[in-house]
Amino acid sequence: MVKRYNRLLVAFYVLTDALLAMWAFVLAYGVRFESGLIPVPKGYPPIEQYLHVLPFVAVLTPLAFQIQGVYRLRRGRARVDDFFGVLIGSILAVVLGVVSTLYFQAYFAADAER
């Protein structure tokens, strides 16, 4: 019975992490291009480009946290351990996201333009 609740809790964590990552991605677009806080000298990209990437962000963030071991439920784990697990998982998600988008842009988008 406890194992079932642990699985539900992990599923809840994965779902909320995916939703919050997507929300943060759209919020970052708003802060960058819509708020006026940062000058945009080269123009505004359409929001549709960012919305097409949202499913990728929703998969990538929980995957990075799983690789880092954030979803392993352990008793007695210090908050510092949780903090560094989330920090390293977030850094890993950003690095994987940048590498994969650069790979896609270099090998697939370049072929479509030719």
C-alpha cells in the first residue's frame, strides 16, 4: 500500500515538474519579449515557435531530474541534498536542451532550408 502511494507521489512530482517547466518557459518568453525590461533590437520571434518546443521541455525536465535521482524517495535526506539535486538536474536540463536544439538546428533545419 505504501509503495502505491509512493508511485502516485512520484507521478505527481513528474507531472507538476513538467507543467511548471512549461510555465517557466512561457514566462521567460514574456519577460524577455513582452515586458519591456530587456531591449529587443532584432525583433520579436513569434510565440508559436516557443509553443512548438513546449512538449520537448515537458519531457526533458523530468528526464533530467530522473537522471539526477530527484524522484528517488528516501527518508532522512537533508534539504541541502534535495536543493543540489534540483540544481544539478536543472543545469542538466538546460545543457541537454541547448545541445539537442543546436543538433536539430544544424542537421534538420539546415536540410529543410536547402
